[in-house]
Amino acid sequence: MLSIVVLGPLMVPAEGLAIRLLAAGGAGAAATLLLRAGRRQLLQDVQDLSVAASQLADGATEQVVLPTSWPELAPIAEAMESARGKVRLRVQLLQRQREELASHLTRTEERLRDPNAEARRRRIARIPNLSAQLTIGSVDSAVAVLDLSLEGGVLGVRPEPAERLVPGLPVQLLLEIDGLPFEVKDVVVLAPARGGLLDLKEWVFRFEPPLSPSSLPPTLAVALELRGAERIRPLATNPVGATLVCSLGRLQAEVVDVSRTGVGVSAQLDARRAGRLGPSFTIQLHLPAMGEVAVLPVTLRNVAVRDDGVRMGLSFDSGAEGHQLRKIHAWLDATRRSLAA
């Protein structure tokens, strides 16, 4: 009996301990299951973020889903979402630039197909006392201005800096004319051009937004205004004759092209006599199909001496009478209608 009395009290604690041990074992197993489930969810969230990061690196613009089970990962997902927004804006910018490039190439092809294209002013025309410097990143490089308008330009770039140019790249352009600097800040690389000048590579650039004539140095503003005018060659059905009234007397000239701002003519002169023309004189433009003669004061802008004579670019002076200019405008409109027919 003694042994039973003694063992009895000892057995009760032993049973309680066994129960407590069983309970602890059950809680441990549950905790293990929770840890395993949490680990699986963590791995899944990390995997989802890894997939999203890979898609983001490939340029995908879908929204990144923030993990809900592990809020500690939220800052990473938010940073990826911010990066995705920047990628989307960049893609939109590249798409817009691609559309602009396609439009530019389409217009270029249309001009090439235009039967009157060679009557337009030559693309590469000299603007006196004009120099330029292109900044690509932090690198400055002197460039040659091959063509320039309010909307953009064509620059000749040395091969080494030209290798850094890609469509859509923002650059800066510093122009200087007659010693006056003019900075063009919002310039975007559009596309390489087919031509080349000695060891220079031609690239097309676009100004965003276009330049404002009122902000340009006066000499450059006038030059761009003259270069921007479309020049049209006379047709057999709508011819133009010219007489120059100058210090050399009355000289007959052949009209090469006409625009709203001036006229290009060719005359049988040698270099010595061409040097005596003077800076300003009067031109009589005979318009037989219209039964009109336009008499206009002109300024000699450029002279090119050739084997067959002298080619001259003349601009109409600001003091030209309005009714005389309207005769030229009417001739231009009539010629355009004939070309479009």
C-alpha cells in the first residue's frame, strides 16, 4: 500500500507533464506549419517581384502588383512602380519621336517625288558668319550647319561625336552669327541623313518647340525667313522673264525660280562685271500669261560665278509696293495649281 500511496502522487504530475508536453508538441507543429506557409508566400512574393522586374527590364509598362502578405516588400514594389511609370513615359516619347521621324521621312519622299522638287532652294545654302557647337551630354563639338529652319536643322558632325548620336537623344546647340551667341536648348536628335560632307556625318535635328523669329539675332531671323520660302521654277505654260535695271544698264536675265520673298536669276556676266552690279537695284519680272509686269526693288544676297554665266539670289526689299508683290503672289498661286493638276 505504501508503494501505491507513494506512486499515486507521483503519477499525477507525470500525467500532467505528459499532457503539457503533448500540448507543446502540438503548438510546435502548428508553428512549423505556419512558418512553412509564410515561407512559401514570401518566396511567391519574391518570385512575383522578380518576374515584374524582368518584364520591366524588357520595357513592359504593366502595373506592378503590390504584395499584400508581406508589407515589408511594399517599398520595393513601390520603387518598381515608380520605375515603370518612367519607362512608360520614355516609351511614349520614343513612340512620338518615331511617328515624327516617319512623318519627316514621308515628307522627304514626297519632296523627292515632286516633279518640281529641283526648283526649290538648295538644301545646303550658306548663311554668312554662322558657326555652331553641339553639346552631347558633357562633350562639346564644333559642327557645320548644313541646313537650318525654325523647326530643325541638318548638322555635319565629326565621326567620333557622331557615334554617340541616337534618335530621340536630347542635345544642346549653340549658334553664333555675327559674333552674337544664341542657345537652342530643346533639341532632339531625329535621324541620320544620307549625305556627307568630307569627313562629316550628316544628322537631322528637331527643335521642340520651334524657334521663335522674335527671339533670334536679327541677321539669323532674316536668313531663316528667306530660306523658308518655297521656290518654284517657271513653267512653259506660265513663263517669267526678267530685266535687271542696275549700274550696268538693262540686262536680260533668265529666271531660275521665284518665291514670295525673292527670285533667283541667271545672267550672261563674267566675274568682273558681276562685281559691279552693286548691292541693290531694280528687277522687272515679265508675266506674259497674266499680261503683267512686276517692277520691284531687290537686294543682291548671293552670287555664284559659273561657266555659263552668273547665278544670283535676289530678295524683294521691304519697300516694295504691295500691288507689285500681289502680281508675284498671283503668279505663284497659278503655277502651283498647274503643278497640282
